Amino acid sequence: MLTSQVKHWAKLLLKPEYKSAHLRRQELNRIGNIPRYTSTTTNILGTPIEILDSISFWYSYREIFEQEIYAFQTNHGQPIIIDGGSNIGLSVIYFKQRYPNSRIMAFEADPQVFKTLSKNINSFGYTDVQLINKAIWNAEGKLEFSSEGADAGRLSNHTESSESTESSEILESSKSSEQSESFEQSEKAKFQTSSQAIQKVAVDTTRLTQYLDQPIALLKLDIEGAETEVMLDCADSLDRVEQIFIEYHSFANQAQRLNELLAVLKKAGFRVQIHTQYASPRPFLEVPTQMGMDMQLNIFGYRDK
């Protein structure tokens, strides 16, 4: 025990990368002890940013900065990225850190979340990021939006019968006091509902197709159930998109439309890889829902080299 402690302190003193990783873990554990939907700030990315929800941040940080699920290759000196569903800005910050010369169009529908997004991006001093407070949809106009205060807000026509605030029995919501498995716990809690009240607000909507008139290095869509309608609407405008990421949401009270989404990608010339975010481990026996969903997938579309 003593030997391991000595090694640990020696690494902290002699290895800057080890010390940085240790400090990041400590900060993530601190954030993990904060109740859900409690605003706080963190310097984990080198510049102060505001967080609206501890669990959402935890999970997003892991996916974006540790697993780097949005990493891509491009030959463009100034790649253009469309970020649909930017939330508080973690994806935008990642893109700018990895692709400093990139130009980004960042969409966030939730008015309150958009305020935090703007604050966080401005704190980094980015001048080539266009922030757009609109929901991506298949028409210009206004629609009712269901806001839950973190990253699960969605257009209300995708939330009927799916706004229950009851927690599922299949996942544990408790966290250990020591937070030794913080990332694993956050992954479980990510898909749990909470007692947070859903608020209805009217938001502006915009069509994605009008932004696809130029080469797009990456199109990222995390738009909480609107993805199939949006992709069908812009199916004939995807030829200039190099890579595409879509978070697919299957709602238990609606017909599954994964086949329609994949058909659009195939027609546009994309090959796909699919990662599971949430699905029943025993679907023949039970299909529990989380926040109204019975399945959630990450779909990566890319073109043959």
C-alpha cells in the first residue's frame, strides 16, 4: 500500500500528463457529487465554463474528450462543421481544439441552454463559430419545445406519452460516496428520468438543407428524435457532406424509423457504423424505456476512401 502511494506521488511530481489526468479525475468526481440540474462552473477544459447538469456533463465529457467519438479526418484547411444540438458547447469546444481553423455552425433550440452555450463559447474567444438559437426541423416556423434543463430537450411532437418523471427500475441511480466508478455511474444515470419538471416553450425552427450548399466536413445531429424527419427533408442535399454523425432515438410510443434513416444514408453514398447507447439486454423478455425511449444509437456515416 505504501509503495503504491509513493509511486503515485512520484508520478504526480515527475509526470505532468499523469498529474493532469489525476486532476481531471478529481474534478469529475467533484462534479459528480453535485445534484442533478444544479448549475456550476469548471476549469476542466482550461477555461471556465458553466455546467447545467452534472450527469449530462459527465457523460458528454467522456464521449467527446476521452473516447473522441467526433474525431474525423479531412483535407480541408478550414473544415466546415454543422453541429446540430450543441447543448452547452462541449462538442464545439472539442472541434475547435482539434480543428483550430474550423468554421462551425452550432444549433441549439432550448433558449435557456442557448444562453449557457453562448456564454461558454464567448469565454473561449472563438470568432468563427456561428451560434443559432433554432431547432433543426423540416420546415421554417415555430414549434412547441419540451425543455428539461439539460441535454434531453426536444420538439414536443416527439414527446407525447414520453415525459414521465419516474425512474426506471432497471438502472441504479445511486452513486457511491467515494465516486470510484464515476464514469460508469454517470453512464447508468444518463438514461434515467428525474423529478425535473418539463417546461414547454415556443422555439424557432429551420431547415437543415439550406446550410448544405457548401462542402461540409462533418454534419453532427443530436436533435432528440427529429433526426429522421430532418434527414428525409435534406436527403437530396447530402452529396457535399463528407462525414455524418446521427444520434438515433427510438420512442416506445412511436413507430421505429431506423430503416428510413439508413435508407437515406445509403442513397447518399455513406457506409455506416452503429454504436449502441441504450437498448434492452433481453428484448424478448422485456423492453424497458428510458425517458420514453426503448433504444438509442450512435450512427456514423462515412464515405469510401
